Amino acid sequence: MLTTKITYALADWIREWRKCRNANPSLEDCIKFTEWKIENNELTDGDRMIIESILLYETEES
């Protein structure tokens, strides 16, 4: 289950990825990061949708 702390960590991680690599991470990279942060607990379909939303928001061009 995703917590606010984990979703903020994911958003920070995405921004750092983009800054360092000058490219967007894939959805799969974001899912792997999140699974690592929650210590490999099972992600629900709802969690995956939230991860995808965070990725879309953080990679949207201004």
C-alpha cells in the first residue's frame, strides 16, 4: 500500500532521474522503485494507477 511518504519519495526520485539522465524513467522503473521502498510488498492495481499518475504529472512539459 502506498503512503504519502512513499508517493513524495517517488516524485522526488523521478525529478532526480530526469535531472541526472535528461530523460524520463519508464513506468516499470517507477514500479520497481516503489516496490523497493515498500520492501517488496504487493502493489495493487490502484497503486499502479497512482504510480502512473505521479509519473505523468512529474514528466509533463510545462
